[in-house]
Amino acid sequence: MLDVAKSLPEDPEELRRFTALLLAEVKSQAMLIEKLRHQLAGHRSHRFGSSSEMIEQLQLALEASEISVARMTAKLRLPDEEEKDKPKRRPIPDLSRVRRSR
């Protein structure tokens, strides 16, 4: 189509047809551009949209529910068993100091 533009017709009727062809070409390219933009927006929303963040949201919700369950469990917790007597260490024996003379 662009090669034809180098040799434009002189006849006004041919110029009108040529202009109509150019306008049709521009319109079809504009429609193609809009279609591709729409597809790109769809791909972006699929990749970066709320669905990709769904896993993170589910993890946060799971964490929040685990925290609330832990709090409820802590409130309902039974008293701990009594600790057994801890083994006691034997006391350190007294050691006498030996001084050396110099």
C-alpha cells in the first residue's frame, strides 16, 4: 500500500478511492491495535491482578485464623502439670588454696 503512495493518481475519482482504501487500512489497524490492547490488559490482569494475589490473601487469612485459634486455646488452657522436683546440684566442695613460694 505504501509503494502505491509514491505514484499518486492525478484523477480526483481515483484519489477518492485511494483515500477510501487508506482510511479502511487505518481503521483496520486501529481496530487491531485496540484488540491487542484489550488482550494485553487481560493478560496483565490475569498475571498481576487479584487472582495472583489470592494465594497471599489466603495465607494471611489462614494465619489470622491460626492466631485466633491459639488465643482461644490459651484462654481454655488447662493448668499445667505440677513440675517435678528439679534435680539439685551438689554444692561445690571447699578447696583449700595452696600458695607457692617464690
